[in-house]
Amino acid sequence: MSQVLDTPPLTPPPAGDLSALAARHGLTVSGARPSLREYVRQLWARRHFIGAFATAKLTAQYSQAKLGQVWQVMTPLLNAAVYYFIFGVLLGTKHGVPDYIPFLVTGVFIWTFTQSSIMAGTRAISGNLGLVRALHFPRAALPISFCLQQLQQLLFSMAALIVILLCFGVPVSVSWVLALPALVLQFTFNAGVSMIMARWGAKTPDIAQLMPFVLRTWMYVSGVMWSIDKLTAKDHLPHVVSVLLSANPAAVYIDLMRFSLIDSFHASQLPPHVWPVATGWALLAGVGGFIYFWKAEETYGRG
């Protein structure tokens, strides 16, 4: 009995021995952040999951509504109708803007794409903790899939936009092809900002409650329902304010889409060097947001 009591307690082996033992048997730390190259490879390997997840989310979004997927088009159209009455009719912003209804509807559709992508990205981690904790996959797949969902919804809505353009006498033009690279750049920008917001939202979920106010303010300075070109042409604005309004990324992508689709929206109404500016915003947000999100990979889903 005394021999048992006198037996010294077992002490764990040194941490170095455990690390060597794990390395010898090919074991790695659970949830550890992979290298950036390996992370991109893992993400690409799950591209089919990202597409299927986005499609499933889009299909389920209006599954409880009687009109179903029709709301994908009706929601931005109803918003455009409200903005037309308040800004176009009551505040008179339609004066001096040719093809104001196509101008407005295009702005609403393109802005909604950015707004919805960022809002969905903010909740991408915090709103899917069950999935994050149950499965091992690159967490960037979630904000990217939500942006892809919003892109699919925009493409579905573009059919209604084309009908509106044709009904208001906007002719089919070769410039419509420019809408494709503009959407690619905007998607890259949206995905990057969504990953930034996903990391913030994972750490501080209350950010999701603040974002509607931030996005609403951003919308009002992005020329969705009024012409930035006509406002900045006046002398009462300081030069720095005019530059900031013209370089606003949301306004840049809206203007590019208007230039692509609306015949009366001329190149003179675009900010200087608009394509380099759009590309710069896409690369800055896309690459920067991806790296920023990746650096916190191992913290997502932790209590």
C-alpha cells in the first residue's frame, strides 16, 4: 500500500517530445492556418462546393414566399420605384439626366449587388458557426459563396433590366459587352470587402447591426439616384470632395455599367482613368481582403 502511495505521479513529456512525436507520425495542429499558397489550393479544390452552396442559398432565399424567385426582380424594382418618386419627382434629380429611369434602375441593381454582398459577408462566419465548427474547409469559401449568390441574383435580375432599357428606347449596342468585365471587377471588389467584414463580424457580431446605416450613407454618396457628374461640374464643391465622389468604388462600378448599357451615358461623364481606377479598387480589396481574412483563419469558430 505504501509503495503505491509513494509512486510519483506521471509527468507529461516535454512539449518538444510531443511535437517530435506528432511530426514523426504526420500529425498537424487541428485548425492551424495553412500557407497562403496551400490555402488558395484548398479553396480552388472546393470550387464546386462554393458554387453549389451559393445556388442552394439563392434557391432557398424566397422558398417561403408565394411568388418565389420573382422577388429577386421585384425587390430592386420596388426600391427603384420608391427612389424615383422621392428623388426623381419630389426632389427633381431627374431633370437634366437623359433616360433617367434606365439610369436609376441600373444604379439600384448594381448598388444592390454591392450592398447585399457586404451584408451577407458580414454574417458569413458569425451566422454559420455550426457549419464552421462541424466541417474543416477554407473559411473564405463562405463569404465568397455569398458574393457568388448575389452575383447570380443580379444576373437573374439583369433580364428585367434589359427589358426596361428596351422599353425606354435604349438601343442594343456593342458597348453592352463591357458589362462583363465591369461585373468581374465589381465581384472581385465585393468579395474582398465581404472577407474583411466577415473577419470583423466573426470577432464582433454587433457590426452586422451597424452596417445597414453605413451602407445607406454610402449609397447616398454613390450616385445611385442622382448624377455625380452634374454635381461635381458645379463650382460650389471643394476639389477634394469632387475627387472623392468620383473615385468612390461603388460609384465607379455603377458608372461603368451605365456607360456600358445606356447609350445616352457618354464617356465624358465617367471619372478620369475609370478602368484603371476600377481595376485598382478590385485588386486592392480583392487581394488585400483575401490576405486579411486568411491571417485569422485559425480563429474562426473558436469560442
